[in-house]
Amino acid sequence: MSSRWLHLALVAAAVAALAPVPAAAEVEKIMQVCDGKLCPFFRASFAPPKGWIEDQENSRKMGIVIFVPRGQTFHSAGAIIYATARFNRDKKPIADFIEQDQARWREKAKDVKITGLPQVERANGKEAFRYFEFEAPSMKAQPFERVATVSDNDNDGNTFVVGLVLTAKSAKALSAAEPAYLAMLKAY
């Protein structure tokens, strides 16, 4: 397993332990088979941006929604975008989840620099995404990330923490992918 796969698998596991065409409800509940039993998968309903496609096979394997530039693969892409949705049973404030995520980053990458960026307003007028930049030169598979987090609900009124992450192997790849990423955030 490549280090990128391993890291994303660990991220997906950490995200799950805490619990990324828009529809009326932004989070869908899906049951899928995992380890011989049914497991819930909460899917944030992001549509692929122009020029990108969903990597359905890796999305299913990792329990997150993964997007890659058209013509590239999960392994060859300089940047990928992935979406998570975590059940927020106790309706904790988003700030708590962001704080936990940033603490995990500081633990795994001592050189990480985390910078708060302006919130990203959504076109539908719902709560804005809280937006951060992560730079960690020691993280070879993903030294550059943008992470956006927001609270959302499903059709049953359950509360979720939705995250959309742009991860890149270089600052150049991050910059090239950022317009597509921001378009996804604004459209959600």
C-alpha cells in the first residue's frame, strides 16, 4: 500500500472515529458491506467540478468521496479532492471538530503550519465553510492541504460535520486545483 493510500486510509478511519448534484439534503445515509457486515457510510453530496471525476472505486474502498482530475488516477494526480461526512450525534460545535483535526495534524507532522483563511460563503446562503491551509514539508504524500468544514443535516434532521479537503503533492498542484475546489465549496 502506497504511503498516500495509507495516509488517506488513516484519515478516513480517524474521521469515522469521530462519529466529504446537490439535493434537498446534503448528506445521504448509505449502507455498504465492510468486513462481512453492513456499515453506515455518510456521503456528502458534492458534485465533481468541471474537469474532474469521482473515483468511485477508491471512494467505496476508503469510505470517503474522492475526486481526481479527468484523465488522472488517484495515484498519479498531483492533487485530489475528498469529502467526508461525520455523524455529530451530540451536536458539538464545529470548532471542536476543527480543534481535534488540527491537534491530530500537529501530532503527526511536527513541522505543520496551519493558517486560517477567510470563510467560504455558500451560494445557497447556508452556513459558511470554515477554511484552513496546512503545510507540512515532512508529509511526502500530501505536504499541502486546504480543509473546509461546515455543519449540515440529512433528510431526517440528523446533524453532520462535512469536510472537503484539497490535498496536493506540491504548491503548484494545489494552486492549479484550488479554483475547482472553491467552486465545489460555494455550490454545496
